[in-house]
Amino acid sequence: MNDAISRRNLLKVVGAAGAAAAVPSATVAAPQHIAQAPAPAPAQPVQEVAPPVSAQPQTEALFFFNDQEARFVEAAVERLIPADPEWPGAAWAGVLYFIDHQLAGAYGSGAKMYLKGPWVPDAPPQQGYQLRHTPAELYRIGIEETRQHCRQAYNGREFWDLGETVMDEVLKGLESAQIQLPSLPAPVFFETLLANTVEGFLADPAYGGNRDMVSWRMIGFPGAYAQYVDLVELYDLPYTRPPISFANSAARHAHIAGHNHDHNQ
């Protein structure tokens, strides 16, 4: 984890490709100025209204993680994408729920992964995933064994009770393999957690993360607009449409269809 890299610059680079391609303890509120910030004015003649940014996270359901696993993941993703004075971090954005829902589905069971042997842990990256564990098993084992390491190394304390500096040290230890997990390579667990954290922060909110499209607002990604015909002949204007998710787009089109139906009757 390179602390010298700006979080916003990193997510702009990753998000430009990732977004386009694409817990019970979650009580962190968005900074007040985010909750109160007005939606950006769209370029004329486009008339769009952005959904407001919630002051409090919505209540979500967990389908895979138990309470202790959820506490670990929420603490870890918040250290990977922490809040800053301007924007909330991964915990507030609901990344925990994105990862939880993915692990409860086809991704977690490795439905599209080759999981048969032989397994060569030291194989080059070009040869792909080299563990016998499904992603769900990787998380379950990785979380438990990292928690065991923390309890042994820090006088019985859990990962989420260690404080930001020590939590960062643990994550860096996993990344560099300075921390050895008994059942699987620590860097593979870390890299999977980091990749899923970035995905959850940048993915469409329909998948459980990116609450209120916070990351899209941060990097200026417009989201799931169906067409831009009304902007084709507008030149030298800043693109100021607020972002829109799959769910927003579907609701908007349903509203328009219903309005047109009523009008034609």
C-alpha cells in the first residue's frame, strides 16, 4: 500500500476503467458538508436531478458474513479506502455489503473459476488463481487466521480494536507475506480483499456498495445514462450531469413510460 499515492488520483485511474466495465456495525455517517451539498447543475438544456446523498447509511442485510467476520471486513476496507475531510470511505459507502453479496452468490462459489489441481502456489501471475479454495472459502479462512494472528500478537485483541496504525501494519504484513497464514498465502488474501474493496467502492450501487454513488461523484463518472443524443450538438460546455445508477435509470424510464401511457389514454 503506497501512502504517497493520492486516494482520489488512484480511484480516478482505476474507476475510469472499473466503473465503465462494470453490517450491523456500519454506523459511520457521511461528513456533514457532503450530506448538505447541492447536486451539480446540469448543462442546458438537459434537466436532471441527482438523488440526495444520505446523511446516514441505509440498513443492509448480510447473507454470507457472520458478525465477527463483518466487523473484520468493515474495519479492513475502511483502512484500504479511508475517509478524508472531503469524502467518506469504504465503510460508509457500504463496501462490506458488496463483498458479502458477491460471496453469497456465484462469485463466492467460484462458479466461473477453474478450481481443480494441480495447484502451484509459486506459479507466475499469468497462470491465474492457484488455490483450491473458492473465494468464499478464501475469505472465511483468511479472516479467521488473520484474527488468530492479531490475538496472538496483540495480547488477545481483535483486528478491529488495534487502532488505525496497527491495523495498517497488519494489512501491510499480509500484503508483503511478513505475516504467514497457516492455510493459504497471505498476499493472495490481501490482494483479493483489496481488489474487491475497489470494486465495491466503484461499482453501481445496485450491487450493494458505492452508496449514494459517492465514488462516482468523487471521480466525475456519470453512470448509467442510456443516451446522450440531446448533448451531441452542444460544444465547449462542461459535463455536469449528476451520476445515475442502474436503479435510478430504470425508475426514471418507468416513470417516463408511465407518464406517456397516461398522456396517451
